[in-house]
Amino acid sequence: IDIADVAIGQVSSIRGNLGAVQNRLESTTNNLTATSENLSAARSRILDADFASETAQFSRNQIIQQAGVSILAQANQQPQVALSLLG
């Protein structure tokens, strides 16, 4: 009976260890599944960007930049005009 008790104890210990390993594997699987879903969603958001809207925004920003450059060029000419009038 002592041998049977020892064997039962060993089997119980092994079953406990296997259960712990199984729990860790299930947790890892769940984490990897969530990560995969998040990556798929992020990829979808990137690929599904509204091309027309992004192009319009890019054009708008270019126009604003060109206007700024033009204003700076005119501002730089103002002192030269004043000097030419004085000279």
C-alpha cells in the first residue's frame, strides 16, 4: 500500500506539473491570438487609408507651403524696394 501511495503521489505531482504547463500554453496561445488580431487590424487600417482624402490633404499642404514661400519672397523684396526709392 505504501508503494501505491507513493505512486499515486508521483502521478498527482506529474499531473499538477502538466496542468501548469497546459495553462501556460493556453495563456500564450490566447496572447498570440490577440496579437495576431491586433496586427491584422492595424494592417487593415494602413491598407484601407482613403487615398483620395490623403491626396487632397497633401495637395492642401503643398499649396499652403507654396503660399508661405511666396509671402517670404515678397517680404524680402520690401526692404530692397525701400532702398531703391531712397537711392
